[in-house]
Amino acid sequence: MKVTVVGAGAVGASCAEYIAIKDFASEVVLVDIKEGYAEGKAMDLMQTASLNGFDTKITGTTGDYSKTAGSDIAVITSGIPRKPGMTREELIGINAGIVKTVSSSLIEHSPNVTLIVVSNPMDTMTYLVHKTTNLPKNKIIGMGGALDSARFKYRLAEAMEAPISDIDGMVIGGHSDKGMVPLTSHATRNSIRVSEFLSTERLEQVAADTKVGGATLTGLLGTSAWYAPGAAVSALVQAIACDQKKMFPCSTYLEGEYGLNDICIGVPVILGKNGIEKIVDVPLSDAEKAKMQESAEGVTKTNGLLEI
């Protein structure tokens, strides 16, 4: 199993590290445009192999996509990160050109690759890959919902003073501060609805804190977060590589599901060896349906800024 990660910055390097530590891939290739950067990150990570007990081979290259040939899965993290005060949508102009070039280069050398898009604005970048490549839709996946759901579960556990292993919850909709739809009505602690433990007002605060999770970290760190995004991507890669049939909310191309068409947006899917193997239809309340529709309108508006 060969995995390529394009972009050896904080998110890409964290993703490569988590994949290597889980030891399910034979090789991880890091690609970056900065001379020597991916090679250096790869060497640094390989020097942890004996300490962390993994045998995955990690190599780096400065823009040589021939080194990625035969990749089963590729992750696109490249692009400029958010700075404090920036929205994900403000990144569209620069990142669209990067994502378009990167996806084309990856497919040239690995025509059967499954692509996982991380670059922001993530839903729109995932849509761009659909519109500019010939990959089947099940092989193009946007990462956002997996990360947003992890942040949701963190906030729920914090509010209930409970271990996160007790918590299950999901965020659907667009990967943006306004577009996320935390499904508080479906969230549970050991199969008991969280509404049995938390007031309506506290749940609303949890949802609000979840939606600005990325912006909160950007404000604290001065740039985008990397540990949780890297872990979220590695979980998706592992689900595909190991044919786990796990369910994650991911940005996927919809053709009537959830009443939406010609859009990539976060909904629950089953991930296995074929990428997205099934879109799961989750019953939503009227309020959740309205929020999902509003989220879709926001994503569609951002998509309109693309030059395809």
C-alpha cells in the first residue's frame, strides 16, 4: 500500500507521521515545492521509526511526481493556510490553482488513485477536483467532516466532563464556520442521547464552539491547526487502505441525496477499499434540514467563484 501526501507542512507531515505509526502502509511519499523540505521531513520522520516501532518507508521529493507513481491513495494538503481573521473561503483564488495542478499530476502517474482533499475551502476544492478530473466520484473525498466531528466530540466530552471514548457524534454540512451542522439530536454518551445530560442552552453552546473550532485554534496558534487535521486524514486513509467499512462524514459529490445536486458537501459515508462505498441517509429534524440547506447555499456560492 503506497500513500502520497502532497504538502509537507504541518498538516501533511502530521498526516504522514500518523499513517507511519499505524504501520498499515508500506510506503509514504511526501511531496513539496520547497527545495529539500519534503526530503528533510521524511528523513526526520524515518529517524523516529526505531523509536516508534514502525516499518513504513517514508521518502520525500521536491515536486517530482514520478516518485508518486503507483500510489493507491493520495492526500492533497497543499495550499496556503489560514491566518487569524481569515475565512476558509478567502483562500480560494490561490488554492484552486494549486489543487488543480496537483490533482492532475497525481492522476498522471497513478490513474487509479483515490484522492483525499484537505486544502481549503475544502468542499469547493473537492468539487473542483470532480469537475477537472476523470476520476469516478467514489474516489474523490473531502476530509472536513471527520475533523469537525472530532472537534464536536471533544466539546461534548468537555461539557459533560466525560471521557471522549464514551462519546459519539457527527457533524455534516459544509466545512466552514457558518456551514457546519453538528447533529446534537443524534449525539450520544454510551448510546444515551446527550440531551439527557446537557441542557438545550449548553448543547447550543457546544455546537457554536464546534463551528468555530478551526478559527479558535487559528487565533491561538497564528496559523491553522495540524495535529487533529493530520489525525483525521490518517483515519480516512486507514479506513480505505484496510477496507474497514467505517462511517465518517466526508465531503462527497451528491446527485439527489439529502435533496442536493451538483455539490460536494459533508454527509456520512462508508469508506472501504473502493473509496466512498455508500452514502448513508440519516434522518434529520426540520431544523437540521433547514441548516443543511443553508449550508449548501453557502458552498454553492463559494463554488461560483471558481474558474473551471
